[in-house]
Amino acid sequence: MQRKITLEEHEIPTAYYNILADMPHKPDPPLHPATQKPVTPDDLAPIFPLELIKQEVTTERFVEIPDEVRTAYTMFRPTPLIRALNLERVLDTPAHIYYKYEGVSPAGSHKLNTAIAQAYYNKQAGIKRLATETGAGQWGSALSLACSMFGLKCKVYMVRVSFEQKPYRRSMIMTWGSEVVASPSSFTNAGRAILEKDPASMGSLGIAISEAVEDAATHEDTNYSLGSVLNHVLLHQTIIGLETRKQFEKAGVYPDVVIGCVGGGSNFGGLALPFIKDKIDGTAGARTLRAIAVEPASCPSLTKGEFRYDSGDTAGMTPLLKMHTLGHDFMPPSIHAGGLRYHGMAPIISQLYVDKLIEAQAYEQNDVFGAAVQFARVEGIIPAPESAHAIRAVIAEAQQAKEEGSKRVILFNLSGHGHFDMSAYDAYLAGKLGDVAEVTKSATVAR
Ligand SMILES: Cc1ncc(COP(=O)(O)O)c(C=O)c1O
């Protein structure tokens, strides 16, 4: 039985896939926070390069990947598609389980796929420096490496709770040559305003985004870079699903269920969107495909959020996005899956959820770490706590297949490894990890 399905470097896709060409209902447009009118390219020009603004709005089905970006991808792509034979055996399930392993990237996750593309387009536009936020540190470290590859400077606003929990992610960011500060920081108006109200604030992705956007808007040579949520980020991540489709073709397999964890929606979208295209097209074998987005019970934007316009950040500086949201001032509890602590969701993923083209599930973190440990003990790889949410849902699906005595092919995105999350594993193994069953939704109306 073949365990790994691999591709050659020349088989790396030459174009990203854009689901905006095929969605039955397109997401509503982003609105300017002051005028409440749809944002124009000119509104975005102070913080994004033109090529990325074009990618944000294009409805072309395929967007060519520049040669330099494809060459940079060969550092770690194509990534392997692996059959989880040992997990299947211990679960005693008739299901076949495959995972696309994005943790082979030098930064340890899928985030490098869009970091490389974003650094490239900013460099092409003559930008010298990028500012960004990071939750778990995965995105900050990926962008830091990408900036180093393309000769850009970079400043990372890292959510304070992760800054303290993950000192080695900080070290990685600095090793690749970027500056990293704990957010909220005293470097921006947004950060100072939060610190004034709550000097002990542990931060959130929403706050860190406000700081990075402000940094970019107030420095001529600096642009802002976002690691998830936006259309162009999901576009870049489709390289994951496009490769996977080729790998399955080689093996003569097609998935019945596609699963990914969701923070802002990019690794799930990256894997699932090319398959959802097949479903929308009514391709044989894909009509009954199910795609499941998995989130933490403590930050359940899809399963408990409202679908409405809301700000992408805490200070209300970003455009208003039509998405599932817990409210832009929602302060998620300090769960260890820092990359999933975001109040909102990608507008593309939100619209697909409304249109019932995808499903969503939420799990408590002890349950998630249980699944992570079970996976690590048989498959070897220690998953990032974010990715472990997907594993939890995979196990539920495989158990259901067993109960029903039905075979099914389950595909999931192992979006990153957890080598810098061992303190969270320690806490779980010592029985010290709490669950947050009840989450209060913010009632704040969008500004
Ligand atoms: C390993 C990993 N997986 C998933 C995520 C969630 O982000 P997204 O939903 O954009 O894939 C993160 C975010 O930091 C991450 O580090």
C-alpha cells in the first residue's frame, strides 16, 4: 500500500484558482469604514500593492503564478499527500484518511505560500518594508522568511499572549531578520489606546491588525500584509488543493469529505476551494462532496457568529467585511491555538457557509489536544494545535464511517507542525488545560 503520493517540482501548479469565478453568490463588497460605500482600489493603495488589489477583486478563474514565485516555492513544494494508515488502523475504521502536509515548509506551516507571493508583489511595486500582525507566530515567521528571501524589511506585531507563550517563534522571526514587538504596543495610537484602558491586555489578532495597518498607513515605504481572511490570501493558498487534486488523480482517488481548521479561513479554503469548484460544476464524484471547517469552541465565528458587516480589526481601521463575526472587540480566551483566535472569517468562506456549500464544527481544546496526541503517537508528526482541530473532526468522521459500516475517503489539511507549541502539549499532558464552554458574543454594532 502506497503511503505517500508525491509530485515532481515541474508539476507545481502554474496558476492559482479563484473561486470568485464560480461561486453561485459572490461575497458582498468590502465597505469603507468612514463612508460605508464599497472600497475603491484607491482606498487600498496606501497599504497594498496594485497587483494584490487586482487579485482581491478579480473574477478571472485562474491567476498565473509568476516564475519567481514558483521557483521560491520549490524550497518546500510540492508538499506530500500522506495516507494516515496507522491512524486508520487504530481507529479500526473503513474510512481512508489522507492528509496534505504543509508543515514541511521551513517556517512550519502553509502560511509561507501566501507570504512568498505577497513579499514578491510588494518588492515588484518598490516597497521596502512590510508591517504585519501575528497570532501564534506562524504567520509572522513565514512573512519574515519571505521578506528575507526578497530583500524586504519587516515589523511583526505579535499578540502578547503568544509573544510570552512562544519565545522561540519570536527567535525565528528575528533569525530571519525581522523586528518583533508584543501587541498591544506603545508604538502606535491603536496600541496606546488599548494599553491606557487595560495595561495588562494580552492582545488579540484584531488589536495587532490595527497596529500593523496604522504602521503601514503612516510610513511611506511600508505596506501592510495580512496572513488570512482576504480573497488574495485564499487565492494563493489554493496551490494546496490544486496540488492535492493532481496527487489524487495519480492515485485514482477522489475525496468524499475535505476538512480543515479555520482561523481566518485560508488553509481550509486553500485545500477545499478547488474541490468545491468540482462540486459547483457538478463533476461526477464531487456532487456529494462535503467540506467541513473546524473552529475552537472558544472562538466560534462560523457556528455562533452573526453574518453581517464588521470591521476586520479592533480599532475599526480596516474596511468592513461581510462575514461571520463575534464582534470586532471580541476578546477570545487565551487558548493555545493562537492562530484561531480571530473574531471574523474570510468573506468567501462565510458566503459558502450561508450557501450551504460547506459545513462547520466547533471543538473544545482538551478534546482537540486528545486528538493531536492520538495522531502523534501513531503517525509521528506532532501537529500544530490549530491543525489538531481538523484532526479532531477527522476522527469523528472516521468513527461515524465505522458505525455506519461505510467506506469513505477523508482528506484533511495538516496545516503545520507543533514543534513550538510544546508548552501547550505540556499543559494538556499535565491536565492543566482549561475548556471554555461558554462564550459571550459581543453585541457591538459594526462601525
Ligand atoms: C498551523 C496553522 N494552521 C491554521 C491557522 C489558521 O489560519 P487560517 O484559517 O488562515 O489557515 C494558523 C494561523 O496562524 C496556523 O498557524
